[in-house]
Amino acid sequence: MISVTGKLWKQKKINRNSIEKLKQDHNFSEILSKLIITRKFDQTEIYSIDNDLDLTNVFTKNNDFTASINLLSIVIKNKENICILGDYDVDGSAATSLLTRYLEGIKHPFFSYIPDREIDGYGASKKLFQKLIKKKPKLIIMVDCGSTSNEAVDFLNQNKIKSLIIDHHEINKPYPKANVIINPKKDNGYIEYDYLCATTLVYFFLDLLIKSSNNKMNIREYLIYVLLATVCDVMPLRKLNRLISIIALKEFNIESNFAIKELYNLNNKNNKININDLGYLIGPILNAGGRLGKSDYATELLSSDNLKIINDRSIELIKLNEKRKKIEEIVLNEIDFSRIEKDNKDVIIYFNPNINEGLIGIIAARLKDYFNKPAIVITTW
């Protein structure tokens, strides 16, 4: 079988007995049975196909989550100023917005900061913290970043500022000397959940914190943000993520979420929200701010219930996304695809000193998809 891009597809050989057993045990179709086997669904995933499952917090007895709740509870009790530092992509923005909504709900002093790609660079750094501590935070919560920020955390410790890292990126020993680190990749008893994004970890953390403090915030109504971040971070929609996607899409009421409703209205959408909408419509719009110098716009949009702010930020982000598309088209038109094909390298390395830093990932992805090879894009922007 030849795909639309000219690739040769071959159907996997599957044990016939396994297919027949699934069909007989669960009354599944031939195609569905084959998909279940090739994707290696576990029993819970198989059961969830025709049955409703509830979303339970799998971190109830997790030491890192318990320590994090204790840390934040003390800071809240002492009314100490908190800084939330999030990454500039959808995952970082959604995670920051969840924490923002919680702290606003309890009227606790805090501020959030989303780094600018050009000015601040990526993630938590000593240079960035030298700027942020001027606002005198007593705790800095790093979400979707911080796992490799040893020097930055050492700087906080020297200044007697507590730190909490909630992240899902690679982390190596020696770990940053933060007060607590939530990261499944630490291999500290919950590495089986290393496929969860930062927003998912923040969601379960807040769920436990809310229950322990008898708070009335309904965190479940923001489960759509968890799915949005999961999809945009290209995390596998398997196991717990699959259950989250099923429940989030089933329970989501667009009338109760002004931000997503506004983005839908401005794009003349009226269908029930789906995975494609999250990944190909809403996600790129939210990411556009981080790519083109307005890194905090997405967080402001997702965190607000103010209709004017929501409208202003939605319009600006849509404009930025259209600008991103035009710049991307110009860059791609400048690339000599035939020369790259003629060179026939195992890895594509493309240098253009004028590409905006926020777009190099997209250009690399386009080259990778076109040539079906690893691609690296370099700029001096």
C-alpha cells in the first residue's frame, strides 16, 4: 500500500488466535481487535472501550506529592509571596494557569512569569532569578522546567528562597537541590507515569492539595487544559492519558470556559470540541505568543474570566499565529528542497541566520516530515 506521501505501508502480521479471542471475549470488530493488539492495550484500556471509568488520583500516597503539599501549605499559612515560573509553550502556560486559578481563588499573594525566548532564554536560570527575586518571593514554583537548573536553584538556596519543581523533562543526578521535585523521570517510585506532561502533574497535585485543605475549587472543570497540554506536548494518548482524554471531552462544557469559547467563536467554529481542535487550532494559537515575543499571552488568556482580557488576548494570539504562518511560508519557500534531496544526507542540517528562534522547531519539523529524516535547523537570530 502506498500512502499519499509516497511511503510504502505494510500491514503488520498479527497472531490470528489473538484476534479471534478478542472478538469472542469482547465482541470487538476485526479492525478494532487488530488495533488493540498492535498498540498493546492493557486490560484497563481494553475495558475502557465499552465501559465508563472514573479518574482517580494515582499519586495519593506518593512521597513527592505529599512533601509538595506540605511545603505549599506552610507557605500559604504564613502568607508568603509565591512566584510561578512556567515554560512558554502550551504545557507551561496551562500548568501556570491552573496554579494561578488556585492561588487567586484563595486570595494568596503571588505573581507568575513566563520567560521570553530572546530575553530570558529557556527555563529557570540564575540570570532570570536575579530579576525575579526583586519581587521578594519566598517560594518559586517551576512548572514544565527546572529539572536541569542546578545553578539556578543553588542561587535560590543562597538567598533563602524555597523552590518546588513540577516537571516531566529529563533529569539527571545530581538533581537540583530544590525543596521538592515532582518528576516521574527521577525513577523514585512512579517512573511508570513518565508519559504525563507537566500540566497533568500539576492537576493531580492541586487535586490533592484542594482535598487536604477542604478548598471548594472544582479542579475537574479544567481537565480540558490537561488534555490540551497533553496533545500539544505530543504525549501518548495511552493509559492514564487516554482516560483523561475520554473524560475531558465527554464532560467539557464550552459555555463554562470563556477562553476556549472565544477562540472557537473567533474562528467560526461550532462543533463539539475534539482532539484535532486542541492540537491543530487552539494549540498553535496559544503557542504563537511564545514564538513571537508575547510569551505571557497564553497564560493570561487561560487564567482569566475577564471577558475583555479574554477577547483582547484571543485576537492578539490569532494575529500572531497568522503572522507565524506567513513567516513560516516565507522561510520554507527560501529552502532549496531539491538540493537537500540531491545531497541525500542521513541527517538534514539547515542554517539560516534570519529565522526567528521561535520558528526553528517548526521548520525542522517540516523538513523532517518532507524528507522522513532527522532535521536540525540553526539560526543566529
